[in-house]
Amino acid sequence: MKAGLAWLSRSAEAIAAALLAAMFLTFLLQIFSRYVLQMPFGWTLELCLILWVWIVFVGNAFIVREKDHVSFDIFYLAAPRRLRQGLALISAAAIVAGMIYAFLPTWDYIDWMQIRRTTTVRNPLSGEKIPMRTIFSIYGIFMVAVILRYAWRFIDTIRNGPPDDAHELPGHDHGPPPIREGDEVV
């Protein structure tokens, strides 16, 4: 299972890198068409925005780890272990419940977006404008990934206790700093 998750993570990183490279090249093309050709391409701006949406949700669904998020956990880390476990279970369950509750209405809206199409970006194979449902479908995938991630976090918290190691800083010593007097350490 760990090998499958590692493969999924590497694949997501490759996809995000390819999307970022495509966005960068599109941005350079936009600059070139505007300032060198003096004839800006309208589709480059829209494509950059579409690629950015995909980069954000692919990255947050499959690449960004829990410890990479900004968290205000002073009270959580100061609490006793049993309370931390309860708080971790409540927060994971709330995220799963909230995402499940919002999934069907969100997917319904994404599906409704099939009637709207991009303004300037066209499918290179068919020449048709791309349905907005295709563009925003990544949010549905993101929601499923978050549901699965926090459901697993809930199960893991029951099995192994509260997640404390996600808050550790590499190379950070938690002991008090040594007091120096001259050349001696007291």
C-alpha cells in the first residue's frame, strides 16, 4: 500500500510540475504576443487561470501534507494526550462530514456547468470550446481526496493516538536553550 501511495504522490507531483510548466510557457507566450508582436492572444490569460485552478487543487489533494498547512495549535499541543485525541477525532470527523454533506450539491453545480463553456480556450483535438464542468471537475476530485484523507486520519487517530509528529520541526530541539556564562555552559 505504501508503494502505491508513493507512486500516486510522485505521479501527482509530475502532473503538477507539468501543469506549472505549461502555465509558465503560456505566460511567456502571452508576454511575447503582447509586447513583441503587439497583438495579444486572448486565450493565454484564460488558459493560465485554468491551469492555476488545476495546480492548486491537484497539489492540495495529493501533494501537500498535513504538516505543511498553517495551523494554530498552541492549545492543542499544550493539552493532555487524551484531550488531543478527542480534538483530533472531532476535527477529522467534522471535515469528513462537512465534505460529504457538501459533495452532492457541489457536484450538481459542477455538472450544471456543462452548459457554460470557456470564452477563448478551445480543445486542440476537436476545436470546440471546453465545458466549464471539465475545468471545475478537479474540485470534485479534491473533495473525494480530502474525505479519504481525513477518514484515514480518523481511523489512524483511533489506532495510534493523536497525531503529534506532524507538528515537529526537523532539527528543532524542544529542550530549553543552554545558559552560557563566559565559556561555561550552566
